[in-house]
Amino acid sequence: MTTRRKALFAAAALPAAAGTASAQPAWPGADEITRRVAEVRSTETAFAAAFAARDVAGFRRFLAADTVWM
């Protein structure tokens, strides 16, 4: 392996190795997953209710400022 290839390999491997050394756990616990599922379900239910009621202002609150319609 040439010096240049070694340098390229090291440059590519360092960010990947740094990304694996995280202080946080790899996967959230069951309580956190349950909380996130409930949060998403609540948000989607509110979105669907605003859409079904044809509440334009309520519907727009769920859209990002940079939403693009095609």
C-alpha cells in the first residue's frame, strides 16, 4: 500500500471511527420508544383531524416553512 493510499484510508476511516464512539446508547429504551410512538400518533391524529375538518389554519401549522407543492 502506498503512502498516499494509507493517508486516504486514514482520512476516510477517522470520521467513521469517531462516529462510533458515542456516549449515548445505540438504541432508546422501551419507555422512550413508547413515548415517541405516542407523540407521533398524537401529531398524526391532530393533522388528520385538521385535514378532515378542512381547517386551513390548523393544516398549515403542520407544514414546514419551506414546503414546496408540485
